[in-house]
Amino acid sequence: MNSLLGYERSLTGPEPGLTRDPTSGWLQHGGLTLQLVDTAGWKRLNAAAPTQSPTAIRGDTSAPAAAGSRDGDAAPAARRGVLADAALAQAKRALSAVHVAVLLLDAPRLLTIGQVCRLVTRLGSRGGGAAAQHAITRLELQLAGLALAQGKALVIGLNKADAVPGGPAAAEALREQVAELLEERFLQAGRLPVVALSGLQGLGAGQLLDAVADAYSKWNKRVSAYKLRASLAKHALRFYGAGGSASLLSRIKWASQLKPRPPTFVLLLRGGDEVDEGGQRFLANVLRQTCGLQGVPLRLYLRYNKRQQAQQRQQQRQRRSRGRGRR
């Protein structure tokens, strides 16, 4: 947070647990007024190793981004539990109020020296997230899922990227693998933005704020009904005659965006056959591509024209009965 603001706002040091209460500061970036909220660290009470926390950024016309801090306390277990619970509750309240959440991960912790060479060779390849998968904790995945479940835009920051063994190539490989892993884990958001940075060196601060501003713009985006229907019609022509989930595009009779923050859409489908989970993901991905909403949570509601389906079945039965009568 101090690196983003350009002055010392949060107390820092080698000891974990220095941040107990959320702290905030204001800055200008790209024409936006941003409020940064630094939450207390999140941790498992029974864990010896600290984990990073989410940072939140909120603004007048802006996005919320927050940086994480570490938690670990030498106090007795009972007292530590009370303090951790209070810090957790405060951080959750801060998360509920922000627009964009930034989850900071410790980049060197995600790697072992033996993994670096494999990461570099996998740079730009798909399916290479296994190395990072073992290092991203369940709690960190839960935090990311919590932000997305609350409909917040989410940006991932890889802090201490300058300390990753192997130099910039290894840091870039790690960034790509984390992005792949999270894309597979959180299908409802598409590919989340992942930014490598160093708070100590001040590297990547501008890229992080750019990612936050871009995520906020998408999260706050409103698409006109005309543009939405025209885009879906083009996709339907592209997949004309295709089977499987692609055939759902021909069933769309009407589409509209209900609201932004997060982008929420409703589709009216012909017929009464309900769409399974895979089909819903396909339709959400089509909306994400056509509306430029990669990396932000998207909510989709489907409505079915069951009356039309009943009428069609009745007409089919009548035609069959007339055909038997002629015979």
C-alpha cells in the first residue's frame, strides 16, 4: 500500500501481524479517484505459516483494490483467536464495501528452486498450472472465491516478484501459470488479471493500478439491448448448424442486461427445456466474449417460454392425428 500511495501509510516490518485494523488512503490514477483499503492479514488459526490478505480499492468514480498483509501472533492461542476473528470480521466488512478486490500472493512462496526451470520451459503453454497449484493455499482460493461470490471484480497481485529465483522469465512464467490455474478454478470470471510486482522496489505498481482501473471499467459496464442482441445474433450465425451447447444460441429469443456491478444478464429462451450447467457456462462465456467482460464475475438468469413449447407439442399431436385420419 505504501508503494502505491507513494508515502508511508501502513506500518510495515519483518514481524507478521502488524496490521490489525483496515487502513485507507486516497490517490489519483488515470483520471480516477481511488480509495485504497489495506485489510488485516487473513490466516488459518491453526497454521504456523502466514498467508496474504486481500486489499481493497474503492473510489468516488473508481475501483477498490486492497493489498494484503501478513498475520501471525505469538500471543496465547485464545487471545490470538479473538484478535484474528475480529480482524477477519473487519476485513470481510471492508470487502463487502469495495468495488475491486486485490488478492496479494507471495511470489517466492509459490516456487521452489527446482520448479523454476520447468516453469520457464512452460512459459506460454496451456495446462502448466500444476507447479503453482500446490503452493496456492486453500484459504487464498477461498478468499478469491469469496470476492467473486460477492460480485466483486478481482485482481491478483504477485508480490516480491523481484525475489523469484530465475529472474524476470521465471516471474513471468509463474504469473502465466497462476492465471491459468485460477481460470480453471473460477469459471464464472474467465481469465483473471494477474500482475507481478514488488512493493519493496516499487515495480509493477502502475500495472497493478491499470489492471484495477480496467477491471472496474468492465465491472461497471452497461451494454445496450440493441448491441447485445446484435452480437448474440452474429454468434448464432457463426455456430449455425452446430450441435451441443452451441445450439442454445438459436434458442435465444430476447436478451437484456439487468444491471452492472457485477454485469447481470437475462436471456429468454424458446421452448421449455432447461439448460444444464455446461450450457449455462457456454452462454456466459459467449456473453463475456461479445461484451468484453473477461476477468469479472458475470451473472446470468435464464427464462423459458414454456407456453410456446406446450403449444408446439399440441400442434404436433394435432398434425399426427390428422395424418392418421387421412389413412
